[in-house]
Amino acid sequence: MTSGSSTDLQRIGFLFNHDELHQIAHTAPIISALQRQAPRARVEVITSSDRQADAVRQFLDPALPTPALWSIRPNRWSRLAEKMLGQMVPLNRLSSLKRSTELFRHFDALVVPETTTTFLKKNGNMARPKLIFFPHGAGDRSIGFSSEIRQFDFVLLPGEKTRDRMLDAGVIRPDNHRIVGYPKFDAFAARPPVRLFDNDKPVVLYNPHFDPLLSSWFRFGEQILDYFAGQTDYNLIFAPHVMLFQRKLLASVEHRMLRFRQQVDPRFAALDHIHIDTGSSRSIDMTYTNAADIYLGDVSSQIYEFIQKPRPAIFLNSHGAEWQGNANYEHWNFGPVLDDVSGLGAALDTVSPLSESYSDAQTRAFAYSFDVDDQHPPAQRAAAAIADFMDIPQ
């Protein structure tokens, strides 16, 4: 709890400071919920681009007062420097944070879906605002449990898995977190399924990550597209992590690695049974995870959104990982793992229908990763947790 007076309006800012939009659905649904549940909170929104602001507005309840909206756009010098460095360092985000420290000091708390904001604690020595973190996804990669998380004052979590791994890593304490569920699920639950092909053949979603070590795209990507181009039994959605095609040179802070990303050959986009999307809103609003019959990927946390409804999955070990018994690859227990593309056809032929063992593994993992309470939606639970932590009456 904070020591602030409950009679004063507390300023709670929801900060979105990433280059892309994939993090917004994880915390934006909480904005209106907090307005409804804690009238003594002055809820505001801070973004670093017009695209972010427009995306956030889609989650706001029009029946409620529109929150104040602040812009912390990076200046042209940071944009130029980041471009010159091949976008390997998030200079835009860091510059926006540094230039906005005086604005942030007027807030009692900032709610954020990524860890760059810890810059304020490490470099600004700021006791105010409190930093409240909700991770954007519920995946298994080690970066999701990094030491940066220790800098946060309070952490909201989707389920027991993330809590247990963060506690084991020593990055949260028993008294500075709460499990609230996964607001993104409810945000898109009412959307009808989208039909992408004019036939009823099974739809495969190929969803490689952007990490230059872990992503299957660099080694297997064109072979996979070639395979699907040359067959007629399956439709393919190629929808990688939105960051894969935003940069030509990909950097991994986690693995200290750089790699140039190859382009998609235009011939694949001309095929009726292949749908290519390298970064539209459908890549982040669960359109493709809901539309697919089979998942094909590597380490993206989207596999956990896919198994909300258990379905066949195939994983690509393009970097020779010794993954058995490794918690960073726990999701590779949801289906067969291929060390090369030569076995893809056989895997597709045998992975459906989903076996009982894989179905059970997916069901158990989903329940462990996401806390579901049918009586209390995740956004409401998150809003209540924030109000409790900040000692705001509800």
C-alpha cells in the first residue's frame, strides 16, 4: 500500500511507449475498468505516437469521461540516431522517457506492459511515480522473468505459472504482486471469426518470433513457405511476430546477437491458399490464432493464446536447443518438435486429430498460465488490484 491520502485524487497513468501496437491490448482494457471502480482515481493515458493513441481509444468505454491523453513522442534526433544504429537500441523509447521525467513526477503511478520504463528507476532515482507492471503475454522465454522486473513496485500477473517463475527468479516478492487473469482475452472475446480462404481446407498459422537466435524464420522460413506453396491440402497464414518485419537488422538483448532478416519472396503472396500479414492489427487481435486449425511456430507467446481452445501444434527447433526439461520451452510439449523442415509434411499428416496426451498437456498448461474467474473479468480484477495497492477507495 502507498501512504497517500485517500481523500485526494490520485493520478494513474497508463503508459504506452513501444514502437508497435502489440502491447496495448494487455493493459488498455484496464483503463475504463479503473475509472468505473475507483472514481477517486484520475486515470490518464500517455502514448508516444498517434497510432498508439488511436489503438487505445478502441478499448475505452464511450459512456465514461474520456481520459486525458498525453503525448511523449521521440524527437527527431533520437529517431535519426536509432535509424543510424539499425534500430538495435530502443533510443526512441529511452529518449521519450528521459524527456518526460517531469511529466511523470506528477503521477502517483504508471501502469506499463513492458520493462523499458524501469529506466526511470535506474537512471532517474524517482520515488514517484510507482511503477505497476503487467507483462504483455504469458510465454516461457527467459526474458519474461528478467532482473528488470525487480524495479517495479507492483506486478499484475495472468496466472500461477508466471507468478511461480518470477518468484523462483527472485524478481517479485510475495507481497508485491497479484494474479488477475488476462484482459486481452475478454477484450477480443466478442469478435466473430474471420474467414480468410474460399475453401474448407485446414488452416495452418505459421507464427515465427523475431528473436535472431530463437526464430525459425532465419533458417527455415523460406523452406516453409516453399513447402506450402507446392501443396494443395492446407491453407497457410504467415503472420509472424509484428517486430520481425519492422526492422532489417534484428537484435536480441537476451542472447546478444544480431541478424539480418530476409524479405518474403513476392511469389508467395500471389497464391490463393497463402495469406501473408507481416504486421497489421489482425496480427495482434487474435484473428489468426482463432482462425487457425494448426499452429506452426517456435517461441512466441501467441501459442498460449492459441491453446485457449486445444488444437494441433508443431514446433520448429531451428537453433538446436536442448529443450526437454527446460522451462523456457515448456510449450514445446504441446506437439511434435521438428529439427528440420523435411519432416513437416509427415507432421502435418499425423498431428490431426489432436492426441489425448497433447490435448491434456495444453489444457493443463492453459489453466496454469491463465487464472480464469467467470464472475470477475480480468480487467476488473486488475483495476481492483491497482486501487488496493494505491489505497484508492472503491
